[in-house]
Amino acid sequence: QSVLTQPPSVSAAPGQKVTISCSGSSSNIGSNDVSWYQQLPGTAPKLLIYENNKRPPWTPDRFSASKSGTSATLGITGLQTGDEGDYYCGTWDRSLSVWVFGGGTKLTVL
Amino acid sequence: QVTLRESGPALVKPTQTLTLTCTFSGFSLTTPRMCVTWIRQPPGKALEWLARIHWNDDKYYSASLNTRLTISKDTSRNQVVLTVTNMGPVDTATYYCARVPTPEPRGEADYWGQGILVTVSS
């Protein structure tokens, strides 16, 4: 049981938009920044979003994110088959003094 | 150019101690606020955070594994070492190390190693 809750799976057609939610509490998302990670099949995770909504240089602007209260959301527009994989949210939990990940969301581009 | 590479045994026996080394380049663990973290992923399962070491030698451990984990650094060799005692089959996983350029309130892992698959079996 992960501290951060994500939907197990989402799907959409190529070219469409999808959102992935990440729900936490006041001790984690409510207190610290959220980052998002993309893990394509057979590869190491890669940082997608940091500090709630900032993109590193390698992240296309098709990817966006936001945070409100104790929840965060990742959005992907213009879906491509190459976006298929697992997506994880993460943040620090100040009560537990540990980093926590969501359980991951499997994205399928139909 | 930032790179990290995990090294260690691919196979360990139950009850043995696992020692993994993360060798990195392109940054220094003497830089204020710099950290290195370890994360693992059992086959087909989610990411699990294990431990983090800070530039000032502060250390943080997973609550569920903290009695079995030890993280340390050798700044002269640009290495971070993770030991996991009393390995069991449930510890079979790919182990990743990653750079954390600044801790909370951010704490994101921006560069990751390729990972090393460790199997626990007799």
C-alpha cells in the first residue's frame, strides 16, 4: 500500500490527452514539492517533472503538471505510442522523514 | 555530463549481506545540498525508496528497512555504498542509484543509473 495513491492504469488514443492523479496528505504533497517519473518498458525511470510543474530540458512541453493542496496531476497531450509505460509521482513525507512514491500508473496508448 | 553506475553481485544467497556501489561523475557530493539516493524495483512492481545520503553526511532510511540498511559515501572516489543485511527472496529487485541535486522541499532524483538486477536465491 503506497503512501501516495495513483490510478493503476489509464488509456487513451494517439493524439488525445490523458491525466494521471496522485493523492497524498498534508505531511507529504501538502508540505513538499512533487516530482514525476516516466519509466518506459525495460528502462530506468527518468525525471519528467520536478518542483510540481517544472520540466527538465529533456521533457517535451506535451507534459505538464500541477499541484493543489494534497493532490497532484500529470497531464500528457498529443499522446504517442512511445509514451506507453509507467508513471510515478514522488515527494518527501515530513512526518515519516522518508521519500515516498506512488504505486505507479500504467499508460496505454490504444 | 552527469552519470551514475551501480555495481555489485547479480546473485546473493539468502541471509547474506548485499553490498552495492554507486560510482558517479559530473558532480560532487561535497557540493552543498547535493545528495545521492538508492531506489529499488522488484520485477513487475513499483519503485521503492531505500535510502539517501547528503553532502553533509546526513542519512535517511526507509522506515520498513532501516534496521537492515546502511548508506555511506567516499567523496574522494565519487562513490556511494549501500549495504543490505539478511537478504531474502523478497529483496530480489533492480537496484538504482540516482542524484538528488537538492533535498526538501524539492528532493527530485534528476539523473539515474541504469540499475542492477540482484537475485536472491540459494
